[in-house]
Amino acid sequence: MATGRTHRPATRSRGIPEATVARLPLYLRALTALSERSVPTVSSEELAAAAGVNSAKLRKDFSYLGSYGTRGVGYDVEYLVYQISRELGLTQDWPVVIVGIGNLGAALANYGGFASRGFRVAALIDADPAMAGTPVAGIPVQHADDLETIVRDNGVSIGVISTPAGAAQQVCDRLVAAGVTSILNFAPTVLSVPDGVDVRKVDLSIELQILAFHEQRKSVEDTGEAGVGQSTAGVAQDVSVPAVPDAEEAPVRPVAEGRKGPDGDMPAVMPA
Amino acid sequence: MATGRTHRPATRSRGIPEATVARLPLYLRALTALSERSVPTVSSEELAAAAGVNSAKLRKDFSYLGSYGTRGVGYDVEYLVYQISRELGLTQDWPVVIVGIGNLGAALANYGGFASRGFRVAALIDADPAMAGTPVAGIPVQHADDLETIVRDNGVSIGVISTPAGAAQQVCDRLVAAGVTSILNFAPTVLSVPDGVDVRKVDLSIELQILAFHEQRKSVEDTGEAGVGQSTAGVAQDVSVPAVPDAEEAPVRPVAEGRKGPDGDMPAVMPA
DNA sequence: CGCTGTGAAAGACTTCACAGCA
DNA sequence: TGCTGTGAAGTCTTTCACAGCG
């Protein structure tokens, strides 16, 4: 990922590992909850449990930020909230535009997690003229024609794309041309951007597919018995599925027959 | 991350690395697009570009599935689509319930990426009696009281939670009690589940915070002008230079004064 | 004594680079 | 010849385990 000079960190310990950065928001959320309950201090053990990680990892993560704890005691909640916020850049105001106000865009506009963390929805943009003016989450939707103006006038450097896949790249290009340097992409497509622009993506169906992968393995566990098979309904749980689902209708392997996969690749028709 | 099984020292090469599993949906999407354009074969280089990864990684990933390519030629698109689908468990039907039909829940219900990949939205569930019966994405919303019945009657093993954070754990407990063993959580809270249940989470604001972190670093460091040199790379980011924003108002450090962080920790009022 | 901070070891993932097959 | 498949090397991440300080 980090396509960067991986040599000699210019200054001392200034490189916080990506894996750590990705967890800071998690810690911050847990700490904010503690803060709201006026809890003054937490131990790495408690905070780790609240954030869903293990304590050694948490301490190691914090060690990259500095020594913010007190031995024998733990961490001061307020102080840590501030330090992490600052490290993440959340102590400053980040105007954000959301492009594509469909169901998802509306959900994002309404999402409280943004405002409470330094993000300000500067504008909602949609290509549908019929939506122009309609307020969503209290913010009027503006037409896509004004995208460049909006971005420039508000000094927006972070853009959120929640358009259909087909429009995403074009929207991305316009955002970048207008000055946006960080993009959060919800459209199921790979965006290409110039060097220096950051893209992160969230694909709702990818997570589900990963779950399916693991779910599939669960039923196999023990004997490896061929399962019931009834996929539709009926039996509640314990829906055992064959370990390596027997390929009933698999495409024929193109040519020859080399080593191929660990399990068979049956002949027959296409599944789709 | 996956909360489930920890071991998988399986007999043979049956252990596909998590990192690889997480990329399979990406490859699948790219392959599906090629398939729709009737492209018969792809090289690892082309497919990698389409998926936004590098070719060596892609080849290594595929090597865990088996030898599905042809040297000197590439991969047969249809064949690979099938193999990956099967590996992910997408050749079977996965009934899914979505609990919490707010903006996000509605967006998920309407999301085409589910249906096209073996996921079938078996039911939409919401606690608001006023919503009962209202169709969302063509599916009538059912009341939360019937959650257990719905899950059992439909043999649902995957549940999606898009309720407010406060309701998430309770919904989760009920889903699990009813037989769900995989949960996709969109609520910004850490769920606790019994062993054997898998939870994956998607926090919309976390990605934005990670972007903010990198964005913050860009402005500092001018020696390496954030060049806009057209690049085909999907994700571009680097810059690992001292940033250290000026702490204007930081909470006072609790007690004593040890080594503390890499930069100062100003006194003064609380930021929040 | 309790809990943080951190070297060092282990493990996971990525990249290299090239043998080997179609 | 062209491209896959894969050991081996390199890099990043996690975990261990304990020194050290409050």
C-alpha cells in the first residue's frame, strides 16, 4: 500500500505504522465513551477490551505516539482523547463534500459520526436536477454542475463518492481537478487517481463475501460429512454444508489439464 | 480480527491467508466485469491492474486456490469466476436479514451488490411499528418482535445490523440466540459474541479519520511537492515526514512529567 | 505491587526474481 | 516466447515477556 520511500525515516520515530493508524479511531471511540461517563483513567487492559483488541497491541500502538500513560495507574482519558485526536488531525475542521445523494449518500449525510469528529459536511452534490434544493439532513442538495465551485469556495480537500459505479471515476476526476486530495469511495469500482491523492474504499458487499467464506467453513469442521443440502429453508441452524462444496455445475476447464485446484473441477454448464 | 476459530493448521494447503480472502471479492468483481464484456482470458498483469493490486500479489493469491492459469496465456475468465465464487461460498444461496431500516438499512436493502453475489435479502426488520408493512426495495419491513421467527423460518445464518449503536448489542444477542453465526455490523460499537460467531464491522467514520490523518501530513513537507503526475496507480500515498501540527489548546497532562510525547503538550483548556 | 513501555522473537504478508511449462 | 507458479528474501505486524517506574 504505502507507496513511499521506505528508507531512513527522516526524523526520529515519526512513522506511525499504518496498522496502528487504522486502530486509533477505534481507541478514540472507546475513550470518548469513557469520557462521557466521566471515567478519569483506564488501564490498557480495560481500554483494549472496550476497543476490541488485546492490551499488548494497544500499548505498542500508544508507544508510537509517546509515553502518555502512568505506570501502575493507566491512561488519563481526557488527555489521551486529545492526543489521539490531534494525531489523527481531528482537532482541525475538515470540510467534506458528499457526491451522490441516493440512499447511501443520505445515510452518510445523516451520520452523526462525522460531525462529532471534526468533519463538517460542506455540501451535498447530486447530478439529478430534481434533487437540487431539496434538503437532506438539513443541507440543501446542490447540482453537480457546481462541483468545482463548491470545492474551491469551501476549501474542501476530502470528498466522499456515493454515486453509482458508472459515475464514480468521472466524479473522482472532477474532484481531484478541483483540488480534493483525499477520497472515500463507496462505489464498487477501482478509481485511478494521480500521485499524491489518497483513496480509501468501502465496499459493502466485500465484507459480506468475507463472512460467507468463513460461514461456509464453519459447517464443515468435524467429520466432513456431506451436508443436508437444503439451502432454502426449513432446518434452523446446523445447516451443514459440504466442506468443499461439490461442484455440481462448474465450467469446464479451458484446455489441457495440469495440476489444477485442490478439489475437482467438474464439467458441465455454467452456473451463472 | 475474525472472532471465530483461531486455528487452521489444516492438513494441507487448505489454509488460505486472510489477506488473500479479503482480496478475492476484488478479483471477482474485476473478473465479472471482464466476463460481461465477453473477454475470454486475462493475464495476471491486466487483471491486477483492474483490481488495483500488483500482479505478483495476485498470482500468489491465486496460487493458494490452485493452478488455474495457463502459462504463456493467462487465466480463463469464466473458469476463474467460478472457482473464486465457489471458494468464497457464493455458489450457494445465503439468506440475509437486515436489522435497522434507517437510511443505511434502506441503502443496503437497495444495494445491488448483494443479490448479484448469492446474497438474498430474506427480510428487513425494524423496531418501529410504524414502518411495519412499508416496502423498502420491494421488501416489506417486519417488526422486530418477529426477529427470531424470521431467522429460524428462513434458515438465516448471516445478519446485518444497521441500527443505532445503542440497540446493536441487543439485536446482536437476539440474532445469535436465533441461530445467526455471522454478523456484519454497521453500528459504531464493539459487539461481544460467543465463540464461533463471526463479526465484521464497517465504520463509516473510521475510514474518514484515516484519510484525515494522511491529509494532515500532506500539507506539511513541501520539499516533495504533492506532484500531480498522472499515475495509473489506484492508491497513492506516501510522505512520511515530520508533520507535528501546533497544539493550540491541549489538556494539561495529568501528573508528573515523564518523557511524554514527541511534541509538546500545551496547557490550557479542553478542546472538546 | 501494578501497570506501562519496549526490546526481541514469532508470525503474517508482500515483493522479488526466475524456473519451467504451454 | 510469454506468462504462470513459487521458493526465498524482505518488510510489516503481532505477541511475548519483563525491566522499570509511580
